[in-house]
Amino acid sequence: MQVRSAVIPAAGLGTRFLPATKAVPKELFPVGDQPAIQLVIDEALGAGIDHIVLVSSRSKPALEAYFEPDDALVEALEAKGRSETADRLRAIGRDWRVSIVYQDEPKGLGHAVGCARGAVGDEPFAVMLPDELMSSSAVLAQMNGVCAATDGSVVAVVNVPRDQVSSYGVIDPAGELTADGVIPVKDLVEKPSPQDAPSNFILTGRYVLTADAWDEIESLTPGSGGELQLTDALRAQAKRSPFHAVVADERRLDTGTPLGFLTASIDLGLDDPELGPPLRDFLRTLHL
């Protein structure tokens, strides 16, 4: 039951970031000196995953180009004495592999994930939404372990104030939160009103799904917004098989909006051993 593949849906056009995304995919925007997509990949690698399946759009060729080797560039960097940067480029796909598949029509998250079935095969897999950045691989690694131990799917959740639940999918617990942050789940509710929400635990952008999720995804019919909703496939799983949530208590950064991306860049920049000190000095000069 070791989870070896992670599906990263990245076919969206990033309209909140126009006009920049007219030319550059949002997933390649830098957070410090790393593309955002690489931070998500590094999280997957840290959890023992070695196969990245990127669901892209044919209108975003730069994403595919990012993963292609560029020997001439590496040689030029070496000639200039920039061996560390050259090695970082060599490392892209060196100890892991990437498969790129395409979502030709925007039919929703469920459809996007379903496009990856041929690349993943009938085995358990992770789904990682690239707008969500985690501060470490700990939650994903724990989710992989819960999936292996229970032979059931797992979602990551965070606890939010009741007045925020109506914007998210929410779990309906089947039992109590354990000491290690695991909750059994009997159902999921998409964007409930605060008074009707079964809990304050909302879905965040990490999932570890058993192979039978593929059949549920293929059986989806249009749901909220006329799209094929991944949550509907998860609900079907939760009704018939073990299903759990893991509470993500580590730092979580949402880069889905320009403000979120900016604050994530500052937050992670402050942690960087090279960028952090001068960035902190600059922020002090602002007298905020």
C-alpha cells in the first residue's frame, strides 16, 4: 500500500493573476528562488513519493519545459562556476520521474484527477492541490501511513471558525479525534451553511486515495457549478469503506490569490537561511 504517485492538478488558467498568467503559468511563479510547483513536489518527495503526475493544459507549454533537461544551460552554469545552481537543475527529475497528462476541458477537479488514471495505474495515490503549500512533508507522510494501516482513503483537514465553513468542503466525523490527530469520517458536505455544518474541520488541498477512487471518479455526474466534483467521489467512498481525516497542524499557506502568494513568499522567505536576514532587515525599515 505504499503511495508512490502524486497527482498535481495544474490545468487552471490562473485568471486571478492576469495579465501575468497570459505568458507564465502561476505554478512557475517564484516563491523565493523556487517555483511554487517545486515546493509541492519537494513535499511529495519528502513523504516517500517518487512519481509526479502533472495534470496540465496544452495552453501552458512552459510547465512541460520546466521538467525537460537543458544540458546547454547546465554546462554554461558550470563554466561560470555556478555549480550549485547547475546541480539544482540536474536534480529536476533525477531521483524521481514526472508524467504529464492533459485536461482538455475545464470540467472540475474530479475530472482533472481522473485524467491521471492511465499514468498512475490502479494503486493508491496522493492528490496535491498546488495552491496549498505546507511547511513540511509531515502531514502527507502521516496520511500515507493511515491509508496503509486502514486500507482506506484519507483527507487532510484544518479546524476553522464556524463562520468560515460555508466556503469549503466539511467532514462529518464518525468518531472522536485521536491523540495523533486522526478522525474517522462517515460523510463529507460541500459548502454547508454554518448552522448546518457537521463540524468545523474543512478539507485542505491534500488527499491520499485508494485505487477504487478511480471508479468513483469515472462515475461522477455534474454537481456543484455543473462540474465533476472530487468531493462527490470521496463521499461515495466514505459511505462504504474506511475513511479518515488527518488534522494538519503545521503551517499552511494558500497561494490561490495575489495577496496569498505575496504573503507566502514573505513567510517562506523569512525561513530561508540566505534570504531571511536581509528580508527581515528590509521589513524593519518599513516601520509597519
